Amino acid sequence: MAGDKVDPVHQFVVNKIVPIEIGGIDFSFTNASLFMVATLAVAAGFLYFTTSTRSLVPGRLQSVSELSYEFIASMLREGAGSHGMKFFPMVFSLFMFILTANMLGMVPYFFTITSQIIVTFALAIFVIGTVLVYGFYKHGLGFLNVFVPSGVPGILLPLVISIEIISFLSRPISLSVRLFANMLAGHITLKVFAGFVASLGTLGALGIGGAVLPLIMTVALTGLEFLVAFLQAYVFAVLTCMYLNDAVHPGGH
Amino acid sequence: MFVTAAYAQSTTTEGAETHDAAAGEVHTETGVAHEGGHGSGVFPPFDSSTFASQLLWLAISFGLFYLLMSKVVMPRIGSILETRHDTIARDLDDAARSKAEADAAVAAYEQELATAKAKGNVIASTAREAAKAKAAADRTAVETSLNDKISAAEARIADIKAKALADVGSIAEETATAVVEQLIGGKVTKAEIASAVKASAK
């Protein structure tokens, strides 16, 4: 199975490490679970230990933690106003978790948990669920104003409302698929180009000469993927802020 | 259930699509048996047999992460930032107060300098006035004594002159008497001589 080496999908296979089964449902500790825990450990460990000295004049690493904090704080304040700041821990956790997961996924042989649709979908449902629960809890049926944009002529209302409802329902899908597809496609592309390098390299001198091109491509793509890894975490957080804005100020758009 | 990790792209078509074909195969590339879910032929991210486990572990790890963030890390970073903000504000206040103190000290210094200057001027002008007055007094005293001496000297001169003039009369009378005697050989009275001298002296 020589083709296995360059099988670009192999990296997404979930393998059991410790099989656990409860009530007939498979809850095994898998490589995906391992990297979820690793993401937790790396992200929480970094934030915890870089701030443990509580220096008045921050070092570089403490600055990174503080900058992330202030970055998300200003993003949320701009996106959802000062009333939205009660969701700060949630947005910050989401951003740091996704960012760390994406970045860990860039390490060779590491599993990318955000390339699993169920993971991104669960995070998206968590966001939309929070919007719905908080929206109805805080505003009751007034939350339904979120589907009624102000200043729309009455005759267009049924059409606009149905569009709004469809757009609202598609939010968890777009939110999860965007992150999932970006990470998946990026890793597959990387793997395919890196696979070309290996395959061409076995074809003798001409092959090695030809392998330079995919190698350059792989290096460039790696840089791009780091950008995408950050950007997708950022986009997820920004959209979360926007959706939370609906929960805080329904009909206020 | 042992399954291959190679999928539609690399295995035979039936191996990719059916569970049975994949079952029992060993991942030959690494020699490690990979355990997959029931839907081994599915594109792995869409393999629903792993969903329950992923959801559970995501809930555990993300839940723990959320707890750590909201209870430990974020309050800590928040307090660091707040402390820094307060410290900077306090330092700025201190700086402003120190500046005000420095300004007050400069103002006080300048005021004292001005007072001292004014005082110096007063002392100097007083001394000058006193010196002037003393000089004037001395001059007047000297002038007075000089005037006294001058007038005394003038008085003496006048006295001497008068005496001398008085002597001149008698000398003239005697001379005249002698001259008359020599010239005319006669005697003239003293009274006549005197009146003649007097008349010629006029």
C-alpha cells in the first residue's frame, strides 16, 4: 500500500486509544480526544503560567496573554456592546481553544480536531444555543424581533422574515462548516503537495528536480495555513460576537 | 474491528465502500492496527460512529477550559490589567503633584529672590542717602568753618588796614611837618598840618 503514504485523508482518521463503552455508546478516548485534552492543556497552561508572575511590566509571553485578552475584549465590545461583556469568558474560551487547536494541527503528525465537522458543529451549536437561550430568557418573545428588521414595508415583511429565519437557521451550519472546511481543505492540500515531493523524489534526478516546485508550494502553503489557522479562529470569534449581539439587542440592527 | 486507514483514493473500490471488505485488514504502512468506527468506509470527518466520543471529550475538554478561563485565567489577567491601569494613573497623579510642588517651590524661590532684591535695594539706597547726607553735612561744616576763618581773617585784615591807615595819617603829618620846616623854615601848627593832610588824602 505505497499510496497510503500520501493518502491525504489518513490524517483525519479517528483511532481509539482507550476503548470506553457506556450503555452501548462508544465513548472511547481517541486521538481526537487526546488532542482536545492537549489543546486544553496547552492553551490553559500557556495562559496560566505566562500570567503567574502578575508582573506590572509584562514580559513577552505575558504580553501575548494580555494582548489576546484585550483583543477579544475589544472585539466583543465592538460587536455586542458593553452588555455583551457577560459573554467575554465564552468568546475568549472559544477563540483561544480554536486558535490553539488550529495551531496544534499545524504540527506534523498532530491531529487537527477542528477538521472534524462534529467538533466545529458542536461549538457552533453551543454559540447559537447560547444566543437562543439567553435571547428568550432575557427578552422573552421580544427576542423574535431579531427576525423583523426595522424599516421594512409591511408588504415585504413575510418575505423578509422568512429570509431572516432561514439565515438564522443556517448560522450554525455556516459557522461550523467554514471552520471545518478551511482546516480540512488546507490540511489535505498540504498533504497532497507534500506527497508530490515524496513521490517525485523517488523518480531519480529528474524527479528530484521536479520535486522542487511542490516543495516551494508546500512551504508557501504552510505559511498560508498558519494564517488560515489564526484567521478562522478570529472569524469564528467575530461571528460569535455578532450573533451574541442579536441575543443582547434583538431587533437592534 | 480492525480496518485499513486507506480510503477510496488508495484502496480497491469495494474496500472503501463496504464495511466488510475493510474488516480484518491491517494498516500495512506502519504495521499498526488502527481501530476505526463502524463506518470505516466513510470519509473520516463524517464517520458518525466517532461522534459520541468526540462530543463527550469535546464537552469535557472545552468545559474544563471554559471553567479555567472564567474562574482562574481571565480574572487574573483582568486584575493584572486593572492593577497596571491603577498604577499608571497613580504614578501620573504623583507626577502631577510633584510637578505642582516643584512649581510652588520655584514660585516661592522667585518671590524670596524678589523680596531679597527689594530689600537689597532699600539697604543700598538708604546707605547711599546716608552717605550723601553725611557728605553734605561735612561739606557744610567745612564750608562754615572756612567761612568763619575767612571772615575772621578779613576782619583782621580790615583791622590791620585801619591801623595802618591810621598810622599813615600821623606819619604823613610828621613828614609834612618835617618837610614844611625844611622848606620854609617856619613852624606850622599841628592842627594846620593835620587838616592839610586830611584834605589831600581825600
